[in-house]
Amino acid sequence: MNTEFRIANPVNTPPVMTVTALNQAVAQLLERNLPLTWVSGEISNYTRAASGHWYFTLKDSGAQVRAVMFRGRAQYADFQPKEGDKVEVRALVTLYAPRGDYQLSVEAIRRAGVGNLYEAFLRLKAQLGQEGLFDPERKRPLPAFVRSIGIVTSPQAAALRDVLTALHRRAPHVNVILYPTPVQGEGAGLKIAQAIATAADRQECDVLLVCRGGGSMEDLWAFNEEVVARTIVNCPMPVIAGIGHETDFTIADFAADLRAATPTAAAELAATPRAEWLQALQRQAQVLNRCMRRQLDDHAQTLDWQSRRLQSPKAAISAKRQLLANLARNLNQSASLSVRQARHELAQSTQAWRSLKPDVTSHKLLLADWQRRLKNAAQHDISRQRQHLQALQTQLEMLNPQRTLERGYAIISDHKGKALRNTSELKPQTLLQVRLARGTAEVGISSVQAKLD
């Protein structure tokens, strides 16, 4: 007899889970309870695998978390992050089950601050939309035939080369005018508006292209400024915006009369290809040829019908000759009348010109008189200045100390060269210098006796 032994499980004992089952349960729990959200931080330990996936760590001052962005999502990013970049990621919180690592599965990435820029973009778009700047009724149609195209962009931009290449290929007959301006950086929005305003003032082009290549939202932000949108709306000629890539939208795109997905597409919209014009002309020439042939056939049939009704060709020729003579006479009379009228108008114009011709003779005499007066006045002034100078020279000569010495006076000074003016400055047993009209001498003082005059 076989006996079977069993050990019963304790009551309410939870089942034992494998590590794989545990990690999968945690992953499902995280994905259900934490929805897709935006997380900001700094890029660290960035790696781009051969598969195209991005692996990096997102950190701030207090914590960090691993993140992965798979190739299918990374290919839509408008920049490649690097160490230290401040970014914002839209991610799903999940768990990598094989390692049990908690991580972020990134769906989208942008530079930090783009969210604020996007909010400012939406506010301005709503404001200008309420004012009617984006209304389709305001949009101006493109002219059917374009002779000149203006381009507002940077001379160094790759977009300019793309536009010029497209225009040269499609419409080499079109004249191109460049209005250079920076397309990004500090103050670029105002400079773009100034370039558009310059094109508007000159009015030398039929269509204006406002374009630049792709870039991040910060790179394209100059085209989101209000001054650019208002200048585009006030521009007298149609404006085509070709800014960024197909997925890039700016305020300038909404304000323009037509938006193109790329700068090259803007060039293609601006001018009809020359080949199409040639084909249209060829079709019209064929239609015109058929019309002319039909008219010639009709006239030939009419001529046959009239020829049958013709009774006297001689009389018809005589009538035509008479008509021709009358026309010749009228022509001669009209020509003679026109010549006489033109001669009369010429005579009147000549007389009017002579009456309005200025008399330069009196002006020449007046100019000569002023020249003579000016010369006399200058000579008189020079003579007066010379007399005044001579008087000053005489006075200066009278004040010359040498002349005083020549009259018998002397200058007495001490050994330092100081001129003495009072007897109190004289000391016995000292040497003094005496300057006379001719030369100097040293004298000694034995005693000093003051004497009153």
C-alpha cells in the first residue's frame, strides 16, 4: 500500500515571485500610474549607440535618473545633445526589467526654455489672429508673371544658395534682389523687419521671399517677433515665407501671404518655370495660328462671293483712286497743320524762354562793384592796422628800460640780481651791481646814510 505525504501551505501565504515577474509588475505599475510628462535636467554621460539609440543621465543639483531615447524618436530631434546641456524631455517612467533599473523612456527632447518660448509663441499668435493679421481675406495673390524677386535672408545662409539655384533652374529670366540681414541672434528680428521695410519702400520687386534654413526654436525665434509680422502685413507686395523645414512654423509664416515648406519650395512658388511659359506661349501661338487660318479662309470665301458681284472693275479702281487721292490730300493737310502748330508752339516757347532768361550783365556789374569795394575796404583796413602797429611800436620803444639808462639813470641790484628801490635795502660792507647804459659795474658800500629829498 502506497502512502503519499503532503506539506500544506500556510494559510494566506503570498505566492513566491521570480525576479523577472517582480520587475515586470513594477514596470507596469510605473507606466500605469505615472503618465507621459515633461522632465527638466542636465545631460550627463551621453552615449549614442551604433544602433542609433541615445543613452544618457538626466540630473539636477539633488538627484539623477537614467534615460534612453530610441532611434525612432531620436531621428526627429532638431539637435544632438552634449555633456552639460540643459534640456527638457517628454518621457514615460519605466523599469528596464533585465537589470531592474528605473529609467525614463524619452519620446521628445528640447532645449530648456523652449516651453516658455512656445507659450510666448502661442500668446502672440492668438493676439495677432484676433487682430485679423492672419485672415485669408487679407492675403494678397501672387502676380501671374514675375519680373523681379526680392530675398530677405543672410548672405551666408545655405537657404540663399538653395533659393538662387532653384530660381536659376526654373526662371533664369527673373531679376533677383537681395536684402541682407542676420536671421538669428540678438536684435535679428528688428533687422529682418528693417530689411522687409526697405524692400517695401523701394518697391523694386514683384514678390518678396523671407527665408532661412532649419534650426531649433531658439534659432528661428527672430521670425516669431511681432515687429516682423506687422512689417510683413504692411508690405505692399506679396510675401512668401520659407522658414525652416516642413514641420517648422513661425509667426512670420502665418502673417505671410503664402507659406512654403522650405526655402527651395518658396522659390518654386514665387516664379513659374520658364518652360511652362514657353509651353503656354506655344499653345497660344497654335490657337492664334488656327484663328488666323480660319479668318483667312473666311475672307477668301467672302472675296469669292464679292468677286461674283463685281460688275465693273474699272469703276471700282477709279473709286479707289479717288478715295486714295482724298486720303492723300487729307494727310497732307493734317501734316501741314501739325507742322504749323508745332512751329507756332516752338516760337511761343522760345519767346517765353527769352523772357524768363536772366539778365546776367547787371549781376556782373554789381559783382565787379562789390569786388572793388571789398578791395578798397581791405586796403584801408590794412593801412589803419599798420598805423596802429606803428603807434604801439613807438610806445613800446618809449617804455624800453635801455632808453631810461641812456638818459643817465642806473639800475642797482644785490648779488642775487634783485633790483633795489629803497635805502633800507642797502647794507654796509656789501657789493652791489650797477647797470648803466653801457655795461655793468660792482661797487662796495662803506656806510649808508638815509637822505630825505
